[in-house]
Amino acid sequence: MFTVGGDRVKERIYQDVKAYSPCIRLLNGTHQIGCNSKRGGNVGTVHMVESQADVDWLVQHGPHAPYIPLLKYSTFTRDVINILTRSGKVNGILLQVVNDTEPPVHMSPDQACPNVGSEMYKNDGNLSNCQRVSWNKQGSGLMFEDLDIPVVLLHNESDVEFIIDQCYNKYNKPSASGEARSYPLCAMQLKVAMDAARDSPTCIRRSAMITNLNPQHYCDPLGDFNVYSFLHLPKVKDDLKPDSVIVAAARMDAFSFFLPSMTNSPFHNVPGADSVVTGLVTLLAVAEAIGKVKHKITKSDKPIMFTFFNGESFDYIGSSRMVYEMQRKNFPSERDPYFLEHPTKGWTESKDDPHPISLEHLYAMVELSQVGLNNRTWLHSDVISARKPAVKAVVDDMIKTLKKAAALSGVEVDIAPTGQPLPPASQQTFLKEKSLPGLLLADHSSSYTNKYYNSHLDVADQLGPEGTLSPHLTHLATVVAQLLYKMSTGKEDTNITADESSVSGLLHCFLKTAQCDMFNRTLNGEQRLSTLSKLPYSLYVSVSYVGRKNPLSVLVHNLLAYFLGDHMTNVTSASDCKAMNKKGDDKQSHPYTFKWMQGAWNNKTMKQESFCVRTIANYSTARSPAFDMEEYSWSSQKYSTWTESAWAADAMQVRIFLMPSKEREIAILCGGIGFFVISTFCLFVIRRKFDTIFDSSSE
Amino acid sequence: MTMMEYVGCGFIAFGLPAALFIVTIARDPLRVLVLMASAFFWLVSLLLSSMLWFAVVPLREKLVFGVVFSVLFQELFRFFFFLLMKKAHAGLNKLLERDTSAQPDSLTLVHNRHLLAYVSGLGFGIIGGAFSMVNVLADMSGPGTIGLKGDSSLFFIVSALATLCFVLLHTFWGIIFFDGMNRDRLNQVAAVVACHMLVSCMSLLNQLDPPVYLGSMITMYIMMIVMGVWAFIIAGGQLGKIPELLPCVHNV
């Protein structure tokens, strides 16, 4: 007592929910999808919905509309959400994932036919729209629905406990007989106010309009950077033959229904463990294995290009941009950030410049998709290009080599059912433009094994114990590395093996924490490991604007340089290594980059084995050409048109409070006004009789 | 929306003061000026008490310390304002005597010194009430009402009623205090300070867990009525004539 409370009344009325992940609004060339609230937030009575009975009660009885139902995994289905939103009694939806002992059997917000809008079979009557195989059979497509109400995921235990115990059970829970409680009721306000509306062209046009001195922008294109590296960079002076470049690819991005990673919310919302990480890690392990034998691969062999595409979950942003640039003979591009950061690395118009690569130079593609959920791996390839005998021959040859290597490494591989089209993959973007022999390695023969494709539940836990996952991915990487070696040199080398400790180290980095050894090795010493995220990085591609790179793209770039670059043993200090970048035109350094890396920890010397690496690993823009073309027909579906709505700094808030009854509010209002009117009247009367009552003689 | 609660409580707290202002003050610019001047003096006292509160770090957490010194500063500035009005009174008097066009209301202000005391007291009350209520009001306009964290649902109404009580108390104290100074009845001055101190400390009871709203409110309103009657009598009011206010009695 007698101590200052110091708290504002606001804090006694409202309880803020601190940790939450909202669903946000995205837009494409023709539609808006996702969630939005009114400017001031949507308010509704909290109601727990744990069963169909609760849904019925809310829709049929529920007298205190609008409601904000609190769902669990078991009720967070598209059916229930549709019933609730169509009832018109729901103003927002909460999903709590705490103390839920039964994770759902399946949950994928992606479509049953992912990336259907940009598939290669669009014009094929028999294959389009996943007629043959519904790849993501369990996909609810919720992600692509325009819900137009806020939907928020709660993952903090104390927040959820407060809502259930202090709010719902105490004030709102209907009686055993289904009787609704009376006021005051516990309510919540969900605020996820999005700036953009309608579609991408609209919001881009509105952003470009200058209406005052403080231009506002409403949405940003999704995008980031692809990361790629050659083993040996083909230069202009080298004679790069058509049909020679082998592309080894994987994708770097996924999504989930709940996209933004709020800094104050320790929740890994876009984990993409099987969707992305398994393929990504395996390809990195392949790069490491190939890097160890790169002296055996000469310039006369077919060049291998390791490519990590970004933004692929949103209609193949990264691969379509790369194909676009290849078609324009602008790949690698002088404008890519790598060259912008190192101006001396730009084009010198000399024969040492990187050789432009166009589609005709591509020979074949090997792509790693989801590979972690099955000990067996299926080889998928495109049916249309296989109609060309030349393509079919190469594919058959690749399969033969791969099967042979697999048999030696004890990896079970199978060929996907014949006549089945290629699953959604970056290859499709290339195949749309060129008949290319290609293989896709995946852990499913038809429909996905992954029950949580592109959802926040695609976490490390579903991949099973690491003790079986790492060996599996290592063997797979060995097989792929041997395949690439054979394709490049024409010779077999069964001694090429991937390193299991690297694989498990990388899995740890991408699935458990970014503050890990493998990432640490590639930092330059100036950047501390502690500046990386404690959680693994979100795999959401996020928005593209000048000067921004996803930390994950940077780390993958570093790893590629680490695995494939040349160690400069004669350079022994970080500053010397940095200085190498300034020497522009000599043959040794153009157009390479020199990076200082801390290297691995050596237990004997008790030091990190730092070194200087010369690399040609590079970024290429992964931003849809649609946003950089002068005239693009937004409804043509040729390129990805996804944008993310912008939002203001105060656009997101989730809070709990009590709502008084209408009667009480009216009583207070009328009481107040009545009191004012009566007192005014009385005072007029008193003033008229002033002299009667007050004896002025007392003056 | 509890916009309704917001407006309702606003009227409860400031309805009567507003009516007083409209009926007794607004028509005369001189009275408005005096009201503003006294409100300004209250503000200066608030400034000083907050400076003291800010400066004395170890006692910052003790609300009771702040309350006591705030009351002392308020009464000190009531005294300063009285001195100012006394000085101004003579001048005003001359001014108004010469100016034949002066409004009759302005004349009464100068001639009836209780009126001057009343106006300055109301000025103190309105500004003090505004400062105590405005924070609560600002937070009331959102969608929620109080109670989620175990606070009584009466909090808003109690705050409004307490504010009203303080506005009226200040008005009455103004009359009693000025009269005491004018007629050298220091017991009246002492009573005002003591009563102010007592009622302010009573309001600390609302900080208890659970708050004793009923007890503190009843005491405050009893005090207010006592002070009201006293001020009424001091100002020359005749209790016996009150029934004449009622229309039926008057008609008889």
C-alpha cells in the first residue's frame, strides 16, 4: 500500500498477447489472399472450439456475436474455417498450438497441386492441373484463400493459459446445458491491418503515385537471391559448347500459413524441414563431395553448376528469373549483387569475363526435392521431353549411372511410375522453354509422403531420429555426387563420398539453431556467431528490395564458397585476403572473390583453421521478371506476380479484455447525461432565487 | 464499444462543474479570467509537487509522500492566489467604478468577495479534476472495460464520482479559505488544509487490495456535504429559505 502503482489504467483493462504469428495478406496479378483486419482491429467474444459440437453451438446459438473462436489443430481445418466464416458471426480466428497433444495427421496450407498457376503442363489436356497425380493430396489450399479476417497463431504457453483460464473459463464458457453466459464477457481484439488490397498491379500502381511529399508504398514483390556456383567458371575465352552445362539444383524457400517472424516471438514459423531442408542439405553435401575432387574435373569436362533457387514456392520466382536472364543472354549478369559489391569484378570486356550462359548451353538437370521422409528415393522425370529420343537417351543413361551408384552405396532408388508427369519442381521452368534431360529425386512415388508440405508443422521432429536421417542423406549425396562426376567427365569414381559429419552439422544449422559450427566456419571473423539467429532461419523468401538479402541466402553462399572455392594457402591474414579483391584485372583474381573464413576448429592446435578462399560462388536475382519488365500482362501467368502487403509499425496487436453489457453502458451514458441536465436546470433555478437564499447583508 | 462508458463517466465527473461554469461563470469575462488564473496557480503547484517528487528519489515509490506534499503545495498556492486577488481587488474596484458600461455580473464579482472565492475555488477544482480524470478517460475509449485483472467493475464510476467530489470540495474550500483569510479566522484556513489532507489520504484507500471504494466514497461525500453547508453559511446562505427553491413551496 501507499506505493505507486505506476501502471496506466490501460494496463489494467487490457492484457497484451506478446507472442503470436499472424497470417498476412499476399497479392498476385489478379487476386488477394490471406488475412486482414479493420484499421483498429477486429473485436469478438472468445469461444473455444474443440469439437464439431462447439462449432454448431457457436453458429446456431451463440448469442454474443461477433465471436473470435479459439481453435486447436483438430478443428483448424478448411471445413470448420469455412463454416465459421460463412456464418457471419466470426470476426477473427485464433489457433493455439500449446498443450495440444495430438498434432494433426496432416496439415498443408498449400494447394493440392502446388504452383499450379505456373506448371509446365498447363496446356496439356491430359496432364494439367495435377489430373494424374494430386501431389499434395492433403493440401487444404487455405493459404490461397482470401479470408479477409485476422487469423493468428498463439504459441506461448502463458498467453494461451491466460486466455483459457482467466478469460474463457471464467467469463465465457457456456453452462453444462449449453446456456450462454451473461455479461461481462471476455473478448479479444485482433489487429493485423494490411495496407494493400485487390491485386499486385493495383498496389504497385498506387505505390508509384506520388500524392504528397511522403510517398507511401503498399506492397513489395516477393523475392530474394538465387545462389549458384560453378566448379570452374567458364570464361569468355573458353569455348563453351552447347548442351554442356550440368545444373544441380535445389530450392531454398518454403512458406506456411503464418508468415512473418515477429522478432519478439520465438517461434519457427517456416521450418520447411522436409519440404526444403533435406534437399538443400543433401545438395550442399554433394557440393562438398565434388569440391574434394574438383582437380580431377578439368575445363574440358562438362561444367557443373550448383544452383539454389529462391522464391520457388511462389510460382518459381528464382528459376523463372534465371531462365529469363538466360534467354536475354544476361546470365551471369553484371548487375548481380556480387558484382555490384565488388565493382572491380565487373565486366572488363576481356576474355576473362564469365561466359554468358543461355538455355542452349544447358545439358541436363539433377534436382533434389523432398528427400528425408523415406529410405527409398524415387526418380522423377518429365514425360513430354522424354518423347524426344535424344533426351530420353540421356535420362536413361543418368538413371543407369545413378542406380549403379545407389546399389554400391546401399540406397534404395526406384523409378517413378511411367507416364506420370514431373512433380512441382524448378526444372519445370526450364522445361517450359527447352527440352532438357532432367531428374528429380524425391521421397515419394506419387503423392507426397510429407503430410505437412509448406506448413509450420514441417519441423525436424517429423524427419525421425537424426541418427538415421544423416546417413540416409549422406548416402544420397554420395550417389548424386558420383552421378554428377560421371556426367561431367564420363568416368566413374566410386571413391567420391559425402561426409556424414557435414550432413548432420548442416541439418543442425538449418533445423535446430543458426548459431552452429558449420555456419561459424564460413564467417569471416568480423561477424560473430552470436549475431546469427538462435532459432533456425525462416525459409520464407520474404520481400525483395535494394540492399536486402535473406541471411539464409548469404549463409548458403558462404557454404558454397567454403565447399567449392580454392584455398589460397599463400594468403594468411584476413586483411591480405580482403586486399586480393581490389586487384582487378590480373588473371588470378578476375572475376573471383576472396573471402576470409574462420574455418573448422582444430582440436590439436586449439585454434580455428582460418583461411582465404577464392570463389566464384555468386548470387543472381530472384525477383520475378514481371516487376522489372516494361509491359507485363498481369493476368498472363507467365511469371510470378506475388507481392506481400506492407503494414504500418502499429498494424499488429492482439489483446484480451472484458466487454461490458450494452445495458450497463447505456445506463452509465444516460446517468451521466441526465445528471448534467438536471444539475444545469437546478442551477438556473438557484440563480434566479440567488438573492432570496443568500443574505447579501452579511457582506 | 465502451465509447458510451467514456461519455457517461465524463458527464458524471464534469457534468455539474460544467453546469456551474455555464450558469455562473461563462457570461462574465472577468469571472472567466479569474477562473483561468486560479487554474493556472493550481498548475504551478502541480509542477512544483512533481518536481519535488522527481527530485527526492528515495521517496518516489511512496505515494503517500507525494500526496502530502501535493496537498501542501496546493494550499500554499491557494494562499498566493488569495494575496493576488486581494491586490487586484482594489484596482478592479476603481476600474469598474469609472467604467459605467461594466456588466452587472462583473460588479457583483468585485462587490461580493465570496463570489470571487467561489470562482477561484471552482478554477482549482476543475483543473484538478481534469488532471485526475483525464488519464482514466483516455484509456476508456477503447473496446474494453476494466475487470480482467480482478479490478472492480465500479472503477470507472468511482473514479468519476471521486473526481466530482474533489471539484466540489475545492469550490467549497475556496470559499471557506478566502473567508478565513479575510476575517483572520485561521481556524477556517486550518480546517481547509486538514480536510484536504484527510480526503486526499482517504483516496489512498482505493489503492488497497481489495479497494475500499464504499468506505472512502462515503467519507469523502460526507466531508463534501459538511464543507458545502459550511461554505453555504459563510457565503450568507440561509438554510431556512432553501425550500423556497421548490416551485410548489414558492407558490404557496
